[in-house]
Amino acid sequence: MEAADPVEELPAAETSEATVEAAADDQLVQFVVVRRDLLKTMDWPVGAVMAQACHACTAVIWQCREDADVQAYLGDLDCMHKVVKECKGEPQLRTLVQKLEEAEVQHKLWLEQPEHIPTAVALKPYPRSRVAPLLKKYNLFK
């Protein structure tokens, strides 16, 4: 008697759009949220604001460098995915930080020095499905 093959192939119909979308939902992605008011009311140059996002991303990657998701994210440098979002100002950024802490999401709140101004928060890379719901109310940075 021959043993059944333990590996089953999915029918082509089951590798549908829904399957592709589900895989995209679990793609590792790094989210960063920056303050819009730095540009609008504080008159910072766009480059300075982007530098804040870069600082926050670099810092959280370094802090979480031993994490399996971070190592997987960095293991494919040509396919990293980041989403840059914006919030209105400091109160909204601090509210987001509180939400992230309550959800036990690892992140870094970047403080511009020497002024100690909170400018951006970056999350370590996570599967999109794990963190996207926490960030859905924030618009893409533009």
C-alpha cells in the first residue's frame, strides 16, 4: 500500500486575487509618521522633515536589530517597503505613541536635539496586517 503524498498542491483557482492580497497584507513594512506642522507652521524645509523620518527609521532598526522581522526585512535590501504618513502636530504624534505602546508595537519617537522636539515616530518592520489598522486614520505624507 502506497502512502499518501503529504504535500498537496492547491488548485489554480485557489491562488486567486484574495490569496495575493492576503500575502500583501502580511508583507513586512516599516511605517513612519511625521508631523505636518513642522512644514506648515514651523516653516521647516522638506529635507529637514525627511531627515527626521530617516533618523527615526534608523534608530528603531538599530534598537530592534535582533528581531526576526527586522532581520528578514534587512535581508532583502532591494525589496524593503516603507510607508510615510503624517499627523497634524505634536499632540497627535504623542497620541499615536500611546496607542502603539498600548498595542505593544515596538517603535521609536524621534526627538530633534538639542531642542528636544518630537518630530517623527517609526515602527520596526512588522507584517502589514499587524500594524496597518493602528495607522489607518493617518494620511500619506505629501
